[in-house]
Amino acid sequence: RACDAAGQARARSTGASGGAKLGDAGGGTDMRSAVIAAGRMRPTPDIIVLVTDGETDYPAPREVPGSARVIVCLVGVPESGWRERLPAHLRRNAVRADLDS
């Protein structure tokens, strides 16, 4: 499933090939809420992917459900210094996407 920052479920993914798209979620930019909402899903997700411009609140380690792995994709950020914008516990599983290509 995908949810916006208000914790509202917006779409359901059907497996590895099925993606979820938020479209016009309208919930703001608090990724903490989305991660907490994912923790309430049953079954709890193995992977939570956050796609963001980085202007957000990120979940603390204690807010990540169970053994879920959080992957952060930063979009539209400068090539240098982007990883340092993330909390230390999220830097390992982070990627940067260039929207201009």
C-alpha cells in the first residue's frame, strides 16, 4: 500500500511488479506519519520506500515497524551533500534520483 503523510491509504501494491502511486495525496510532507501508518498494516511491510524532496520529517529508528527496511529516494536534490541531509540511520539505504534526465 501507499499512503500520504496524513496516514491515509491511497493505493495497494500487488507484489514485486505492482507499484503504488499516490498521485495527488494532499497530506503534506511528514514521512513519519506514513511509516507509522505502514506499521499498522497487516501484514506489516518488509520494505517501506519513501520518495521525497527531502523537506520532511523522517521516522526515528523506534518508529520503523518491526524488521522493516526503509529505503529513501531523494528527488530533485543537488548531487553533492544529499546523503548528509538524511538522519544517520537512513543513509545506508538511500538513493538520489535526478528528474532532469
